[in-house]
Amino acid sequence: HPNPTEVISELGQRFETMEIGVKPYPSCRYGHAAIDALIGLRTTHQLNYQEVKSVQVGLPRTGWNIVGDPESDKQNPTNYVEGQFSMPFVAAVALRDGQLTWDDYARHLGDSNTLALCRKIRTVVDDRAEAEFPTNMSGVVEVVTTNGTFEDMVVTPRGEPANFLSGAEMRAKFDALVGPYLDDTSCGTLVDALLSVEDAKNIQGILAMTRPSTQENLRAVHKGT
């Protein structure tokens, strides 16, 4: 039943926006814990994707339904949206590059090595991840290489309030998304304005700062690139 008094409970003291997660990767959230785990294993053990024999990613059933099934389709994405909702694809990019950014879709969707790696990656329902759900969208990974087997589980993916991104990570994400449309000076000015928005006399000035720096960038916005 609705509880109207809850709307104003702790008004000015409790800020619900602080309980909102921020995605570090431009893909379905259900795969992020596994991406974190794979990047961690890649860094710690200096994994080379060319030495990978097989990968198994374990997710809660709800996540598996979205990014893991049907397996043949998920292992062979053909466009950006299919890539975003393909656990094998985002896992393959993470293993190859140690990251996943928006530009990686254009680079990897047509890359035969990345797609071959996709077909080595299976997604399954994992009991441990299922036990954490829905509190956490956890992920369990097992990477079998020519040099051994490596495993990890990430319970709380980066970006959740309990495992939030650092200020530097937030700025890096902002710069990566805004960079194609604003030059460095304009980007820095916009950041400063946003971080001091409580002192702004009106919002129109800040909105004006979001306009692309050049006509070329403006055309890019219109084309949706």
C-alpha cells in the first residue's frame, strides 16, 4: 500500500540518488560482475586471450536468461544491441582488452579473433550467484588456459552503492562519453559547472555548455554516432 509520508521522511537528510548504481560498462548490468572478475584475473595473472581454451561464466538465472540464452545467438552477435546483451561478447572484449567501452563495439563486432573467443565462452546458471540474487547481480568465472585454470567470483559489481566508482573513474567515464562532442577545455568547464551546480543562478548557462564545440561534432550528434 502507498505510504505518502515516506515521500517526505528524512527530507533533506536522506538522498535516494545516493542509492543508485552507475554502470562502468556500456552493456547489460547482469554481466558486469563477471566482467569485473575477468578483468581482475587478466591483470593478476597476465592472461593472454590467445592462450584461452575455454571460459565459463556463472550468473543468476534471471541474468542468464537475458545475456546467456540462447547460447548460439549470444556467441555470435551481429550488432551493437546484440553485443550489449551477449555475455560471451562482453567477456571476450574484457579478456582481450582489459576493459569495455562504447568504442569497443565497433572494433570487435567484426573482429574474427574476438568472435572466435566468443565461441569459447559458455554462460550457465550458478547456484552461488543465484543465492545472492536479487540483492546482488553477482558473477562467477572460470578461465581455462594453456597455463592453468583461474577462477573468481564478484558478489557486488563495481558501480553499485556498496562498491561505487571513484571520482577518477566517474570523470574518466564522463570524458569518454563527452569527448567526441566537446573539446578538452569545454569538457573541463562543463565538469566544473556540474560539480558546483548548487551555486548556479540558473540552469540555462549549464545547458549551453553541453552544445557540441564544432559543427562537425553537431553533425555527429544528428547522425547518432
